[in-house]
Amino acid sequence: MALVTLRRNLYHLSDFRIHGALAALKTQQVNHVHKTVKEHLCPWFWSQHPGPIRVRFHHAHCKKFHSENGNDLHPVGEPGFSQVHNWDRFEHSVKNVDEQMFYRKLNSFTSSGEILRFVSTLETLPDTMMAGALHRICEVERKDGDQRLPKEILESSAFQALCDRFGRDPSDLSNAGLVTAFQALTLLCGDPQSHLLMNLEAECQHRLERGGLDVHSLCILGETLIKLHGPGCSTLDLIIYQLQGESLETFTPEDIVTVYRLLQASPEKADQQQRFLNKINHFSLSLVSNLSPKLMSQMLTALVVLDQTQALPLVIKLSKYVVRHIARFTSEELRKVLEALIYFGHSDRFFTETLEQHVASLCLTLDPELVSRVMEYCSRKLILSEPIFNAVAETFVCQAEKFSPSQTAKLIEPFGKLNYLPPNASALFRKLENMLLTRFNHFPPKTLLRLLHSCSLIESHPVNFMAKIFSPYFLQQLQGAESYLDRLSLAQLTQLFLTSILECPFYKGPKLLPKFQVKSFLTPCSSLETPMDFHLYKSVMIGLIDLLGARLYFSSKVLTPYCYTIDVEIKLDEDGFVLPFTIDEDVHKRVALCIDGPKRFCLNSKHLLGKEATKQRHLRLLGYQVVQIPYYEIEMLKSRLELVDYLQGKLFSQNSESRSFPVSQFFESSGQSIGVSASVLPMNIQGGFSLRMDWLDLLAVQGTLKSLLQHHNLKASILQCSALFIVQLSHPDMITGKTTALTVWTFVSKVMSLLFNTLFRFVIVFFQEASVF
């Protein structure tokens, strides 16, 4: 009868196979069968911890088994059998495998009822596996979105039997079984006043005070107490204190991540635990390669909550391993990874490339929240990834109804910010317009304003909605309970209003009231204009002074009546002559120099951001001659002379045809030689003579021929038109070989001598040709 019961119980574990079991049993007496069954045939029933409590399910067949064979174990001093000793060695080698089989079977079930039916068929289980079954029930219920068990499950005899075994005598439970059961029952029941939970918590508290819990048990207990009592639980401090005393080498990767989560529960105490955090951050660098995608995501989330900006090496290493396993991340886990990378400001080319492939491969199956987070990551890091943007646009066109208003705004805004139109732009904005028409009132006012403003940046003007956003009712909603509108919202409204005037002349709806209009688009967050790069401006300013002759002929950071701030403005009269910036009369044209630093472009590209492209577009419509001076062109110039030539070509190539008047002459002066070359452009510089000397390099001297002649009372009717001179001098000392400074008057006299010598030669040549005829 004992053998029949044994075979019936083992039948429920199809993976369990032990050959030769009957042969071993035949050598035993009947009163020893119970011991052999318990200790050898079911090795997975026993915990790996010493002295586990054995939990039994008392079914009818189990009771009959005990009544026939008794419960007496084999006497301690009784000699064993060789067959049993040999089998002991075999059992030791397969025990872990059998435990894995048990958990593999457990994890194959998808409902609480299946798990309870499976466990109830087993005669006896160690407490750790019983707790594991409870934990698996918790995981199954969590997938369904509600961790509370259905009433029929809670009242079932199988579940009650599980709970009774843990509540009967908690002191007999192992540490692992105790804390795991406490954790699972807390998640399933959640009532701190439950008699069972109170007993388990008291036993955990007792063992904690004795210092009898290992690292893993401390971690589980800490998380459970946070779930049960919140982060203010006083016992949590004792747990963290004991964890600090443990050697980090004894922590598994799971334990390290759990410690992060414990500290994450009380971020306000992070400063007090910073030394401990520094140790963990440094130690975690060696564990990154062993982390699962779930643990990577949890660690990055904890680093964000704890504001561990000093742990950037750990973040960088985690991002590298995220690249390797990105396909294994769930949508929620990948979303948290992106949030962490956004928070720490880290972007990686390899991560971006892998993300492009991942998003493109899952184009129409991506979770809306993940899609919006991916676009936010690209927007924050100014990453213009065409594969990502095209895939996201296609996803929105096909599944727009799945996106909430906030998700829609996060999806659309990067298109305007990064100045990109996808191939299906018409379908994209048609779908967006239909959504706005049907769900306009569902969009929060500020979210709606940001969305419509982003559309206008890429010339998809929301004409059908301008009347609504300029209406007093919407402006009142936008203001809300505040006493005034924030500056960013006012700036966005003003730019939309300016867009309606410049680019939508057919719009005849309400106008934006003057009290809601700003005077400048420069905001603290630089959302509408990017401040000028100071170092780039200094380089350009030096070149402009060399070119124009004085700082008088251009102004910088000019606020226009149209709210835009121009980096550098140059005024020209009707004939194309440069005017001093102090003169406002006779100004025929204004040249706006846009000195575009790296922050005005998308990351690692020459693609202007949407706000900068809109600014230049509007300035052209307002009548400015816009000259773009990008940083990547300035960086290629190797000398000041090249810079001056570059600026000359940028500024004046459109104003007039360039005529060349070459003059080259060498003459001796006390053993010194001076090389002079000049080019003449038909433009006028209103002002006096200007001379700039830099004897460490080639000397660049600007001035007008008219001013030179006025200084020396000379007449030259052949050159009535003023001209811009760029004169290069090399004046090496023949003895020392070093460059020597010339005085202004010496230089002027030499230049005038050179000019009149040249004119004299022209006259001689003219008379020689006349005499021939």
C-alpha cells in the first residue's frame, strides 16, 4: 500500500525519474519505507537550509499511509544499507536539479488555481518551496493587474492550508521561508492587522534584533516592511544599518539592486547614506555584466530617484550593456531606461543606433507610452534620427486612437523642435487635425499650446485652431488659478500670432491682445531662441572689425521690434554702403548675421533646430538680408586673413559685383622689403581712416583710399570712388630676422609712394602708346 501511494504522488511530477528505486526499497523493511521515501525519493521536497520544517497536506490517502506504516523514523544507531548509502551520494548530486524542476513546473502555471491544485497533490514540501508557491501566486495575480486574490481562492481549503502552515509556529520556519512567505502574503492580503501577518512580522522582528538574518533575507524583509507600513517604518533603519556591516562581496546582483530599492524608498535620507551609496556604486561596476534587463532597469531607476549624478561611470556602463540586451527589455523596463538616460543627460551613439533598429522592427506594436518616451529622449538630446521619427510617424498614423493627449503632444513636439518632416507628413498632420477636432477639450491648455506651436515651427500652421487659442476663454483656461501667464506660454502665443501675420495672410480671425504679447523671444529656458555662442561671436567680431575698419559699423544682440534678437546687424544705404550702427536715417537694407553655434543644430549634424529655422524664415519675411555663419564653417578657417575673406564673401557677394584692382610693388627701404597687395570693392565706408596692426602674424590694415588722400591733401581724380583696401605687409628685419613694427606715418608714406609710382608708370605707358600712333 505504501508503494502504491508513493507511485500515485510521484505521478504528478512528470519530470521526476529515478531508476532503481524499487530495488532499493526491496532491501528495506516495511517500517523503514517511510524514512526512505521521505529522505531519498523526494529530494526536492526538502529545503537546502539545515533543519527545515516539513509541511504536510493531510489528504485521505496520506492518513491511510501513516496509519498503516506508522510515523516512526529509522533509529539513529541502526546500521544502514549499502544500497541506501550509494543512493545518498546520487541524491546529493541531483537535489538542486530536482528543485529546479519543481520551480520550472511552478512557473509554467498561469493561474492561482492551477498552482494551488499542483501544490495540494504533493504530500510534503519544505517551507521555502511553500513560500515560493505563494510568491508565484503573487506574480500571477500581478500580471492580471490586481494583486488581491479572488474571494473563491482566498476561501479555498488549499490556500487556507498554505496559510495555516506558516501561521502555526513561525519560529520553526527557516529565514528564507519566513521572509518569503511574509512578503508574498503581504502582497496578496495587504492587511497589516491580519493575525497571520502580525505573527510573521513579529518573528521577523525578533530575528532581526538578534542579528540572525542573512543579506538576502534582510533585503526581502526591508521591501516587505516598506510595502506594509510605508517608507517611514522605523525598522528600515535597523535593516540598512545591518546591511552596511556586511561585506559587499557576499551580495548577489539581486541583493545589490534590492539595497538600491530600499534606499530609494527614502530618498530624503540619501545624504545620510551617501558614503554607503558610494561604496555600492563603485562595487556595482563589477556586477553590471551579470544583471538581467529587469535589474538594469531597476538600478537605473534607483539612481535617478537617489540623484546619484556622481555615479555617471555606472550609468555609462549600464547603457553599454543595455545596448546588448535591448531586445529583451519589456516596454516598461525600456521606458525606465530612457527616463534615466534623459535624467543623467547621457547619450550614446551605439545606444541610439540600437534603439533605431529596435523601434523600426516593432513599428506598429510599440506601446504608446514607450513611443512618447523614445521621442522625448530624442528631443531632449537633440537627436534627429530619421528611422525613429519615420517609424513613430507611421505608428501614429495607424494607431492614433491609442494615444492619450499628453502622449500625442510628446510624440509631435520633437518633429517641430528638430525641424523634421517625415515622408508621410500629410497623413500625419491630417490624423492629428482629426484628433484635435474630436478631442480638443481633452487636451490640457498648456499641452495644446505646445503642440500647436511645434506644428508651426515646421510650417504646418494650425490655422483652424488659431481663433480658439487667441480667444479670451482659452487664455483664461491657460492662466488657470495663477495670477498671470508664464513667460514661455506668452512667448509661444506671440510667435504664433507673428506666424499668422507673416505666413498666413489669409487668416482673418481674432488677434492676440497686446497685453499677452512679449517684447522678446529670449526666455530663461531658451525655448524660442538660442543665445549666441560667446566664443564664436568673439572670433567673428574680430574678423568684422578687420573687414569693416571699426567696431562702429556693426551692432550686436539687437532686439528688433518683432521680438527676435539679431546676433549682429549691419546697416546699408541705398548704394550698398555700410553705415555706422548709430545712424538710423537713410538705411536702405539691414543685414542680419546669424552666428550659429553647435547648440542651434541637431546633435552631430548640420540640421538647424526648428526654432532657429523659423527665426531666419521670419527675418527674411520681415525684409532682413539673413546671412548664416555656422560654426562648422568658421572652424575650418586657419587664419585671420581667411576669416576676413570668408566674411567678405558672405556679406558683400550679393550686394555688388566684385572688381579687382591689384597693386603689387616691392621697394627697398634701409635693407627692408615690404610686400603690398590690395583689392578694391565698389562700396563705401562712412568714416575716417582705420589702421589695425598685429605684428605677430600678417598685418591686416583696413582703411579707405579717400581717407588716405584727405590725410595728405593729395588729389587723385582717377580714383574718385572710395574703396575698401585689404593690405598685407611683411616687414622682416634683415639683421635679426624678426618682424619689426612700422610707424603709421612711415607706412602711409610708403603706400602713397607706391600708389604714385604706379600712376606714374600708367602715364608713361599711355604716352608711349600714343607716340606709336
